Amino acid sequence: MKKMMMAAALATGLGGAAAHADGHANSVTLQLQWVTQAQFAGYYVALDKGFYEEEGLDVTVLAGGPDIAPPQVLAGGGADAMLNWMPSALAAREKGLPVVNIAQPFKTSGLMLTCWKDTGITGPQDFKGKTIGVWFFGNEYPFLSWMSQEGISTDGGDDGVTVLKQGFNVDPLLQREADCISTMTYNEYGQVLDAGVNPDELVTFKYEEQGVATLEDGIYVLEDNLKDPVFEDKMVRFVRASMKGWKYAEENAEEAANIVLDNDETGAQTEAAQVRMMGEIAKLTAGSNGALVEADFQRTVDTLLAGGSDPVISKQPEGAWTSVITDKALN
């Protein structure tokens, strides 16, 4: 019944407003940035294991998808918190949507280019004259910045790269429409291997190792909400329980993957793929206790500001993250 009421409130667009008005001091709605998968295991584990309940929280996790833009959901009051990649969040902030990073469960970026080895590509300078698949909707910014730093045009031709707008699959590589495609270590790279490609036939470039990694999968809320002590307290408990979920997931990859499967209402995910994904995700969350490291934030900003003629942000952001929540949650 409660879920139905929640759904009705969201349907009428009163999600955020209603939640505040009737004193929902313990309810939290989290908007994921993609479909239910092990990329979000920590939150499903915290739900399943009762970690949210232990904090007195009633948490609803909303799956994302190709037609769902988390910043818009947050802006419309449909969620209390969202997961987002920092380039997208900083762009939204500069455009006037005051989102703030309150926690950073992912320490390391999972983004990489996967190329056919037989193209002769051994390093970024070999991208010249090649076609590279890049995701858009904000995911393109780290790539454009990287090419700008390498001094390589993204306008095609023999001296530049031809950018192929890539869908969320690996077909352009398999069909050789592209020499390289964007892949996440935990998802699309595995899809290439599943298609029968041998790792020896591929060469990969991790953004992290190229020095152009930007922070992924942070937890963001609206700035105004943080002024409300009730909301702040709720987020402290939410972050604490979520990080407990993440550390449990890291240690118990197979169990975590199965918890994710239990929560996948589409039935689209397979156990083998989710266990593999969880193993890769654990490498990205390892080393983070949830607190954002300022140097990682600054590297993200510097990468974005170096994006050449079409930068994702035009100036150093102010107030884009806070340690207030993690200071209280983790101590």
C-alpha cells in the first residue's frame, strides 16, 4: 500500500514536495542512472540486508534507463538523491540546476576505449584517421577532453578522429564500423568477449591510466535540501548504510550479484554477467569509504576544463560538493 501511495505521489509530480510536507523524515528515494545491474549493487545490498532499516530508513530505489535523465528527476522532486557521473552533474550545475555531490562511493573510473589490435593502434596518437565510437548525453566529455590534450581534432580526416555516436551496445566494433568503441570495464568489454572475440585481438585504453578519468557514480542531491537539518540527517544515515552495502558487496560478489538479480524486474540480466560485473565494480569502489577526495574532484574539473573549443564547463565550479554528510556518516 505504501509503495502504491508513493507511486501515486510521484505520478502527480508531488514526490519531493509531498515527502517534505508530511514529515517523511525517514523516506529516501534514490534515482539510479541506468537499469538494475551490479553497477548499483551496494544500494540493493543495503536494502536486502536491512542496512537501511537499521538506520530507520524506508528506501525506494528507482531504476534508470535510456529515457531517464537523473538530474531532471531530481529537479522535478521525483527523487531525494541521484547517481550521476560528475561531468553530467557539473554541466547541470553550471546550467542552473544546483546539484551537489554528497558522497563518492566509486574511487576509480571504469571507462575505457576498446580497439581492434589489427588496426595497428598502440597509443592515442594512432587514433588519427580512425573511427571511434563515443557515447553522448554527457559521456562524451572525457573523450573530447582527452583528444584536446593529445592535440587531435575530432572533426575526422587523416589527422583527426572520426567520432561515431555510439548506442549502448558494442555492435560498431563487432561490425567494424569503428576501430575503437567506448566500453565500461564491467559491462560492454565483457559483451565484446561474449561475442566470441579473444582478448588478444583487442587493445584497451583505460581513461584512468591516461590521466583523463572523471569521477563516476557519485551521490547527488539538490543544494537547497541540504539546508534542511531533517534532510541532512536522513542523508547521513542513507550514505552510512549505502557504504555498508558497498563494502559488503565488495567482499561477497556472488551474493551481491544474486541480490541484484532478485531486484531486476525486467529479468534481462543473467547471473554469469552480473557476477562478472560485480567483480569489476568491486575494483572501482575499492579504496573509497564514500568520502570524495578533493584531488579526484580537481582532476575531474581540470579534465573537463581542458575540453577544447566545446568545454563541458567554462569555469571552476563553486560549491559542487560537500563533505558535511560523509564527515558525519563515516566518523
